[in-house]
Amino acid sequence: STTIAEKLGDERYFEFLNDTLYLMTDPALRHNAEILKYIGDEVVFTWSMKRGLKNANCLRIYFDVLAQVEKHKAMFQDQYGIVPGFRAGVHTGHVITAMIGHLKKGIDHSGDVMNTTARIAGACSPMKAELLTSKILVDKLGSLPEEFREVPLGAVSLKGKEVQMDLVKIERRN
């Protein structure tokens, strides 16, 4: 996104970002996701375990967002000269929600799963993957819907993690 921001300038970049985020609304609602927060150009979606696993919502949302962008590709090209692209990491685990801070208080969501998911997303580019997930999540899903294909990548070292994690690349079948 740094390159896009440099090309568009601050105000146009935030218009681009907001138009992109707007397209995520319907997929989030369709797949029972909550938008936990925005971190720069990153969107953190969360689900309860039951809602995320149901119908593979936690995977389907990624492809649904891509479909929304594809539908609006011409608008992005005309208005900004660029079409947004995405990479995503998906993981599962327990999250702690608590009040933090003294002068500026806020409710934050924390836990190893948050850090690990960010590290999985960060592994997308070097692993030439658009959607990576932990094998732990794939195992919890039981079996992937037929529209998806899993490509096991084996144990991978993730930045800041002492123990390697088995990752899986998720692709949509043609």
C-alpha cells in the first residue's frame, strides 16, 4: 500500500482505501464476520469459532471480497488507475478481550492467535500465496468445501515464533 499511497497522495489514497473497505461490508455480513479493527490498510475479521467454521465462512469471505473487487474493477481503474489486491492469513484459537490503558483506555483483543495470524498473513508474499491458513484451522474445518483446494506447505518458521507451524495454501478450484 505504500506504493499506492505515494502514487495517489494522502487524500486520494484514503478515498481508495475507504472505497475498498466499503466493498467488504456485504461479504462480512454474508459470512457472519465482525470487523474487529483496521490497522492501516489491514482489516482484521473475527468470528466465534462456531460461526467461522460454519460453511467455511472464515475462508469464503476472502474469495467473496475478491469477487466484489472484480465486480468494481472498472470503477477502481477509472477513478484511481489501480485495482486493490489482497493477501490473507487465517488461524484459530482463543482471544482475550480486556480493558487496557490508563490515560487512554480501550478495549483490546489479544492472545497468541492474533500474533500468529498476523505472522501467517506476513508469510503470504514470500510463499507466493494469496491465502494461507494454519493446518490447525483446516483440521478444525474437517474437510474443505469442494470449491477449495488445499496445498500443504509443511512446517514453516514464522517471524517471532519459536516453534514452526504447519501452513496450508488455500486456492479456489476453477
